[in-house]
Amino acid sequence: MSHLDEVIARVDATIEENVIAHMNELLIALSDDVELSREARYEQQQRLRHAIAHKDRHNKEELEARREHLTHGGVIL
């Protein structure tokens, strides 16, 4: 298995785990990975950035839905 394949598998597993802190840690670690080409590194970092953005958007939507569910006419039930 090539280094790129290992990195792709690691990114896949981290995205599947769906924990923003772990995605950020890997994003930073990839910045220092000299074994990857600039293009390969950028591609994997973009995958992580997209997953982080999607999770953040999803969290905001869930928070808003919860707030709407808990409030009725401006009063918390």
C-alpha cells in the first residue's frame, strides 16, 4: 500500500468518525507530510475541509430545529 493510499484510508476513517477535532488534527498533520505531492495533500485536505463544513452546517441546523421545538411563541416550554 502506498503512502497516498494510507493517507486516503486515514482521511476516510476520520471523515467516517465525524469528529471535527480529529478532522482538524489530521488537516494540520497533512500540512507537514512531505511524502505527499502538493496536489495530493491539497486534495485530501479539501476532503477534510468539506466534511468539517458539512458537519458544522448540520450542527447549526440541528440546533435551530431544537430551539424551534423547545420554544413556542417565544417561551421555552
